[in-house]
Amino acid sequence: MTVSGKEGVDVVVVGAGAAGLACAADLGAAGLAVRVLEADAAPGGRMRTDRVAGFTVDRGFQVFNTSYPQVKRRLDLLRLRLRPFTPAVLVSTPDGMRRYTDPMRDLRRSGDLFSGRAGSPRDLLAAGVLSARDMLEPAALLRSRTDTTTRTALARAGVSGAMVETFFRPFLSGVFLEEELATSSRVFHLVWRTLLRGTLCLPADGAGAVPAQLAAGLPAGVLSTGSPVDGLTAGGVRLADGTELAARAVVVATGARAAAHLLPGLDVPAGRTVSTVYHAAGESPLSEPTLVVDARRRFLNTCVLTEVQPGYAEDGRSLVATSVLGELPPERDVRLRAALAEVYGADTRSWETVHRITVPDALPAMPPPYPLTRTTRLGGGRYVCGDHRATGSLQGALSSGARAAREVLADLGRGGAAG
């Protein structure tokens, strides 16, 4: 879609990820003229899905959490055709596989909890009390707790080091993309709350279906794809082709590093990089839609995507996604296959590598003390939003976009903002 500079708008939003799309929706609902400029050929930012050789592959392993407040407010879940993971995590340990099941949802498959294989009675009681508090206490109370690291919070809750190393560390490493449990305890408690209250799912058309639905809700002509912004001007933005678009306000809704390019001096948090490799297997190595993590930390997590959404493979084969921290050079594939062969009890030598992708800055680092949200105002009619301005999640991105819209509307004298 082309961009015309002949007529100005009230607000230009740079970036059509979740934050930018939420911001544009709220601004438009309040009656402002908005233009969203996206450099890529489609909206989504990091939430993009590709079709590769007949397989549905996201740009990095992503799951959809139904409990996020912004998700409930903005998305038609039925249209996403969600299918759930089991309410459990399988942990590969040197002593074999252990199943950590939410007994409130699947008592029948909670044998490892009751037999003691999943942890001592004291550890299970401590984890149960922690979970009950996080699930039932008001979110505002969780936000007000003294902030420390996740590791310290678990120790203060009475969880032993053995339980941390066997379950919490391998599982949360995949959630926060760091292995030291150095993430803010406030972030941990809020995320743990959403995991307990919601259901982890995959959309039928991949994670990209989420921003696609948000973009489809915008009026015609608002979103311009293939429109990279080269810089900000005194009265709007300048595109890479030299076109200028006037605006009363500009909201930069890109990733942190791209935002800092447009807004020199912007604080850029450290980013967490993750790589995901997709293998096609002739037979499913695990006949259930369950996430598997590794206590020996050879990978972050692995799962058979086609056990969750069979349509992710057109030819009837099974699609296995496995993620690791940092880069995943091809020479590591042999060692990774060996680890997966042990974990799944399968011959992985014949597995076809369908796709591999590295996502830099997949999440912002969130060490304590961590501000769960912060203003989007930078002054001079400029604003910035994204999960790097809130928490590293879809909820964080959407809520940051909503906050940007509220602050723009307040500054432009249109205080009746949605959301």
C-alpha cells in the first residue's frame, strides 16, 4: 500500500506489531485520523507465521495464553480456532521423564505428584501455597510486593533448591529466556498467575493469526505495509523513499533497538535471543500435546506441534519444534538430535530439518527492580510503546499500546480514550 504525504493525520504509528495495532485501534475508536506504517510486507512484528514446504512455522516457538486481559478484550478467540496444550509439563531428568500436572485440571494424570517423583511433600506444599496466592490474590497486590529475583522469591516461598533445579529452572528458562532465574519476581508472580488461570494454546493458522486479526479490525487505508520509516521530522515522519507524512503526534511501536534508531537516546534494555529448529518426523515421537523441558539444559523446550494443531503439517508427518538460548549454528544439530533422541526415545537421524530461525531480542531482560509499566511520553509529540516498555509478553505489548493511546489522547485534548 502506498503512502501519500499530501494530507496529514492526527497520529502516525510506526510499526504494526501488537503494540502498534492496539494503539491505532484505540486512537481510531476515539475519532482520531491514524496511519500505521509497517516496514515489513505484513503486520505482526515478532508474531509472524510462515508456510515452509507445507508446514506452518512461527518465527520462534510461541504459545497463546487465553488469560491475558488485553487478549480477552481485543480478540475473537473462536476465530483463532485455538487448540490447547495439556495442563502439564514433562521434564526430562537423568532419572527419566517426570510429569508435572496441574491437579486442579487433570487429577487423573497427577500420579508423579502424589507418588513423590515430582518432588517432596514439603516442596509440593510450598509450590501449592505459592500458586494459590498468585492465582487468588488481586493482581495489584502482586504488583506491590517487594521486587527481587525469581530465584530468591522461590527460596522465600520454601521451594528447595532440588525442586528449583528439577522443575522451575528448566521450565521458566523457556518462559523468560534466561537460565539464572534472574527475572523480576513481580514479573514471575504475574506470569505464574496467568499460567494458572489461562490455557496455553496454538491458533490454527499460527501466531501470526493474532496480529492479522488485530489488523483486520482497522479501517481501510489505516495500515500501510512495505513502508519503512527513515526518520522523524519536526512535523511527522519521513519514509525511506523520501516521502513525508505530517502528524500531530508520532508513536514509535517497534522493537527497542529500532525505536532507539528513530529516537536517539532512548533506553534500550538488554535483549534475550532464542533460536528454534523445526524437524519433520515420519511418526510422532510423543502422542500428546505436552511441552517437554530438559533439566540438563541441553535445550529450552520441545514439543510436537502437530499433536496440538494437526494442520501445521500438510503431508501427515509430525512437526517438532525445539528452542535453545542464543544462536543455533548447524553444527549443533547433531548434538541436539542426540538429546532429542534420548528425550523422545526415537531415532531422530531421519528427521528432516524443515526450518530454523534465530530471533534476536525475542524478549527484553527484566531484572529487578523492574517497572511493570512506564509512560510512553517522550515530549514534543513523540511516544514509544512495546513490550520493552512493559513486560515481555503479548499482554505487555498490547497494554503498552493501549497506554500510548491514552496518553496521546490526553495530550491532544481527547481524554475519552478507550482501554
